[in-house]
Amino acid sequence: VVRWRGRGGRCAALAASAGLAAACARPVPPPDVVWIVVDTLRADHLGAWGYERPTSPAIDAFAADAVRFDRAYAPSTWTKPSVASMLTGVHPRTHGVLELDHALPADAVTMAERLRAAGWATGAVVSHHLISRAFGYEQGFERFRDDQGRGHRYVSSPAVTRQAIEMIDALAAGERPFFLLVHYFDPHFMYLRHDDVRFAGDAPERIDVDRSFGELQDMEPPLDAGEIGHLVATYDEEIRFTDRWIGELLDALRARGLYAAAPVALPADHGEAYFGHGTIAHS
């Protein structure tokens, strides 16, 4: 989902997309740019794409105010190469981030580097160690927070939102336009329960929070429809929980007068299969 009206309305959009600033009567200020990346988020589990369970009121409201893409394909089935492609605009075979221990090459040119060179202030808040500075993903970012990448059993969305709002205030205080990347991880397995979000009942006996997806997939007899349904419902709970914090972030942009003029994009890095492609998980 991408949203931008631009400070100069249609003229701003024309200038930005076609390089025709001279066609506008007034100079077009360069816009702030915000990317909100949600880990493991299936589009078809959002209300804006017709999902019946109320998982995404904030994202749905955002989508109603944006351009929604019905066909947008992740460049990879897992986080590290997919985010590398988002940042560089090239295929995973080109940037070479293909294995768990691979780092983003130093000679890769990221969007943050391009915008910084063009005069933007740049910042990022990420919540997965695979896209942390340990693997070179800080390239081009003047401010980079990755301390919320604490694993699959940690709830990070509240702190990610708080850090992102703090970074917005710091970046907006300067004279330059800013580019901000915010990465939410909580929809990723393992699914943690939240007291105020309940789509699933008690877990079936074999669905134990300590079991990995690999263990669940290899169970004999295989998981039945009720067990898979419970996993899907708890996944949806995580989406609804994360959606609340995305809403807080979007509200912070609105409250600061930044939302109306900024292009805001909300992609996912990949989804989850639930046996749609022979696996319960991804990658």
C-alpha cells in the first residue's frame, strides 16, 4: 500500500514521478518518505483485501486513503534477501544475500544511501537481527536502531513504535526532508497471545508454544484442520496487535502535520504458507 498526495498536490506528484519540476508554478519541496515494513504479513489476512476477521482496522483505514496493489510480489520468501531487495531495488541473485549468514555487501547501493546523497536525513528502526547492523543493513542510515531484534519470543511492536516516533521528532527537527524505515516483526512465528486480542480459543494439545514450525510440520499424524485453524487464528491475533501500533505510528505522523505530504508505503517482506505451497511456514 502506498499513499502520497504531496505538498503541491497533482503538480508535486507530476514533478516527483516524471522529473518535470519546471512544469509547476511553484517549487516543490522534497517530501519526507516513510516505509513501514511488516514481517510475515499476508495481504489476504487484511480487511482491505477482503479478509472477514477484523485483523487490521488501522491498515484498512490507511489503505482506503492510499493506492492498494492487488498484485505485489515479494522478491523472496524470507526476510533477509527480501528486505535487501527492497532497499537496493535489485533481485536477490544480484545483491547476493541468499543464505542465513550472508551480509548486505558494502558495495550494494541502498535507497537510504541514494536519498542521503540527495539531501535527505535518514533513519531506521528494525526489529529482526537478520536485518541489523551485524549484517550491513545500516548502510546509508544516519540513525539506526536495531535493539528490538530480540528473537521470536519477544513482543517488540510497542517499543518499535516508541522509537520510531522519537526518531520522527529528531529527524523532523532538522532542515532536511527525511526518509524513515520502520520494521515490525510480531506477526512472525512464534505466536504470542495478547489479553485484549482473542480470535482463538485454548490451544489444542499438540500446539505447544515451544514447538518450532518445523516440528509442527513433521508431526505424525499431520496437523488436522482444527490445529491449523488455531495457528491461523493466533497469527491473526498477532496481526491485530501489530496493527494497533502501526495505527499509533500513523497517528503520530498526522498529529505532527507530516502525514498529508509524505509518501508512506506499507509493504510486507513475505507471507506465511499454511501448507499452500507444501510447507506450513516460509522460506
